[in-house]
Amino acid sequence: MEGPADTLSYMLLGYGVIFGIMVIYLISIAVRTRNLKQDEALLQELEKEKVQK
């Protein structure tokens, strides 16, 4: 009779893939937030120039 299957490596691989996807997602959110702030600053600058004219 055999014991339970040795699936520890698959479990660790699965956790690694999930963790990697989460890290990529968080980096994506950080980049999008930075770009949004840059766009906001540009729009505010354009609005200032429009008001001055």
C-alpha cells in the first residue's frame, strides 16, 4: 500500500505563481497611479495657462 502522493513541489509552485501574479498586479497599479498623477499635474498646468490668457 502506498502513502499519500508527494505534491509539495506543485503546491509551492502554485503559491509562487500566485505570488508572482500579485506582485505584477501591484507594480501595474503603482505605475498607473504615477501616470495618473502626472496627467493630473499636466491638466492643472494647462488650466492655469488657459486662465491666464
